[in-house]
Amino acid sequence: MKNWLHPTTFCKDADFNVVLASPLGGQPPIDPKSELADFQTDDTRKFDQDATAQAKGGVYQKGDDWGSFAVEDGLIITGQNPASSAAAEKRLVNKLNPQ
């Protein structure tokens, strides 16, 4: 929930209208495991060095484990983990409201 609440509050404080929507409609699911420390499985680990994505021009970037790390590529803004929320939020607000 923190991964959604923190950016939402940040954007609302910057005077943006925030609407929560689910691709399937109804209440969006919340993954309780995403809040556990050191949560990583073989399924998530496989994206660390995705050779297929890299062959198609994908660039893999990673910051320190559990540290803040956010990147921006065109309209895509993403953070590595919950600690990256503030950095990703700042990029989002700057993209939506360029000075």
C-alpha cells in the first residue's frame, strides 16, 4: 500500500488530480508480499539480466539494493523499490508540470 499511497500523496500535494483505476475494473489487488523486506523470487530475479530485452535495445540499470534509484526514458518513469518512491515522484511531477 505504501508504494501507492506515497506517490499519490506527493502528486495531490502538487495539485494533481489522482484517480485509481484497475485494468480489470473493481478493487485493484494489493500484493502483501511486495512489502516484505528482501522479497525476491526466481520469477522476479529473471528480469535482472533479461538477454532478450537487451537484444532489442533494453537497458538494464540497477542501484544499490534497497536504496533509492529511479530512471526516466521518454514517458516511462520507474523506481527500483519502495525507497525510490520520492525520486520517481519528483520525475513524474516534473514531467507533468515542466517549469
